[in-house]
Amino acid sequence: MNSLKLLLRFAVVGGLVLLLLVPLLLIRGTIGERERYRDQAIERVAQSRAGAQSLIGPVRVLPWTQQREVEVVEAGVRKSELRTEHGYDLQMPRQLRIQGELRPDERRVGLFRVPVYSWHARVQAEFADAAYATVPGRVYGRPYLALGIADVRGLVGTPNLRVDGRALTLQAGSLALEGASKGLHAMLSPLGHPDQGTLAEGRRVELEFVLDGTRSLSVVPVGDDTRVSLASTWPHPLFGGSFAPNERHIDDAGFKADWAVSSLASAAQEQLRRDLRSDGGAVEALEVALVDPVDVYTQVDRASKYGILFVLLTFVGFALFELIKRLRIHPLQYLLVGLALAIFFLLLLSLSEHIAFWQAYLVSAVACIGLQGFYLSGVLRSWGHGLGFATLLTLLYGVLYLLLASENNALLMGSLLLFGILAAIMWLTRKVDWYDLGGGLR
């Protein structure tokens, strides 16, 4: 009978733990909702200013028109038909040099801050002379330079383009590159002969422009030898894409990164040519993003995953105290303490949107520990016992903060913490006579 009472008591406590999963899950849902609001703020900035930017090119394009005779069958009758095809010869630069400075800024949308930038870019491309051969029925059109820019609304002023030392005017539309990106183009001189010859104009292309964007910038390494150098005063870059920087330097004053990509190591050229023949697709690129080093939503979400552990450990402590000290604690009192533990994560979320994360954590922890210490001193009928539980909660919150601060070692530290807590409970209760304790339950 005593064992049944003890089992029933632990079943009630277990049921309360499961019940407290509901507010914890609701809090995690709120975290996800705030993340979606943050993403919507980024979209609003991108819609009103310019979104994530990418640069493709410049590349040299030679369009052509070709008439071919094909056989078709109509109503069971086979006949010949003359069809006109359109296509492009795409020439990549032999050498491509891209330099620039990302000048960061922030835009506020309600409570959310969105990193933006202005890229002051300098592009140099060198092309080899390209021979175009005679193909029966093919006529070559006027060549042009094409430049892919993801969001042309971000262009500030008029880009400065010089081809072989001569200024050229850029026009809207990337023409042949439309399958991969929007952008600009500049017409070159008409060919001397529309059937065969050598395209020599555009050996050296120099381009300077200012491009606004939001959060990230990517560059497609279309050259046979592509060198990219980017610098910024933003101290927290995130390098992504298909190519990591060969050299990078990051400190509190900002970052500087350099890439060197050969066409032998990149499929970007073939992917762009594929885009001319199809509906487009993913193209390899190098990328840098200006990120917030302290993503409060990620940290609060990570913290909330330990919520059930907080509740479980506190309830285990209550149960042991209740059994050993023969002091009855009502299930409602368990529930109130559990809710106070859960409300910590909601306080942490709301405060971290207004102040630094560590400050929000400190305020939330002090408020919840103080509340529970005051309440438990009455429940346990002793200020000493209430202060003791408050001290244990302080240690628990301190360990949780260390877990959040040490992201790379969080799993190891969490595993050691659980093992240590279990070992301590087993050591403290190794000589407890549970049958005798169960007899004190009424």
C-alpha cells in the first residue's frame, strides 16, 4: 500500500511535468512567430530598397539567327519547312578582377534591425579575340556586353563603363542572361562581316558602380581566372556559397576577404551557357552576408529546449524534499512553480528584443529566481529552505547561460550536466528506504 501511494505521488508529479509542456510549446511557438516577423521585416526592407544582390559578368555576347530546313508531317503528308532559330555565343572573360567596399548600415522596421549595405565596386575584365565561323544559314548580329545584377533598383547613380578606353552607355536588361539574372547591357560596334570574322572589340572592360543591397552579396566567378576582393567595416561576416575565401582577416574594425577561383574549379561558365539554352537554374557563386552575431531568437529557442529539464529537476528536488522532510507540497504548488520556470523564457524573449541578450537573461533570471525564492519560503515553511532552492536555481540558470554562450561545446557540456545531476541524485538517495518514505504519504 505504501508503494502504491509513492507511485501515485510520482505519477501526479509526472503528469504535471507533461502538463507544463503545453506552455513551453506555446512559448516556442511564439519564438517562431517572432522570427517570422523578423523575416517579414527583411522582406519589407528588400521591397522598398533592394534585396540580396548578386553580380554576374561582364560577359561578351554574340547573338545569331539561323535558318534551318526541317521535315514535318501534317495530315500524314511529309514536307519540308524553313524554320528560324535564335541563339547566342557567350564568351567569358579571360581575367576578371572585382574589388569593392561594402559600406554597412541598418534599417529599423518596428523592433527589428535589418543590415543593409552600399557596395562601391570596381570591375576589370579582359577578353581574348573571339573568332566566329561560317555556319550554313547563320547570320551573326550585333555583339554586346551583358552584366547580371539581381536587383537593379539598388544601382545608385549611373555606372561608369569604359571599353578599350572608350566610354559606353549601359542600357536596361541583361538580354542573354535573363535566364539567370536581371541586369544591364551595352552594345558594341556592329560586326564588319555578319557571316565570319573575329570579334576584337571589348578586349578590356572597366566598370565602376555603387550598388545597394540587403544582408548578402554574391559574385559568380565567370572568368577563366577570377579574383575577388571585398572589404567592409562590418565585424561579423558570414561567408557562404560554393567558394570560401582564400584569405580573410576579421576583427572589430571589419573584415577583408580575397577569393581566387579558376574555371577549372568552377562550373559557373557551363551553368551560364546552360541558362541560355533552358529556363535557368542554380549557378555557383561566392557569397558574403552581413549577419547579426547575436541572433536572439536562435538563442532563446536554444534556451527554451532546456525548459523541460528545468521543470523536471525542480520537481525532482521538490519530491525528494517532500519525502525526506515529510512536508506535504500540493500539486497546485508544483504547478505554480513550474509556470514560474516557464515564464522565464517568455520574459527572456520579450526583453531581448529591447536590450542586449545578456542583460535580458540577467533581468529575467533575477526576476524568476526572486519570485520562486519568496514563494518557496512559504511553501517549505522556512526562509532557509527557500533561499537554498533559489541558490540551486541560480546555479542552474548560470549553467544554462554557459551552454548558450559556448555553442560549439553545448552538446558536450549539456551531456556532462545531465550526467552530473543524475549522479548527484543517485548518490544522495542511495541509502533511502523508499518503502518507509512512502508510509509518510497521506
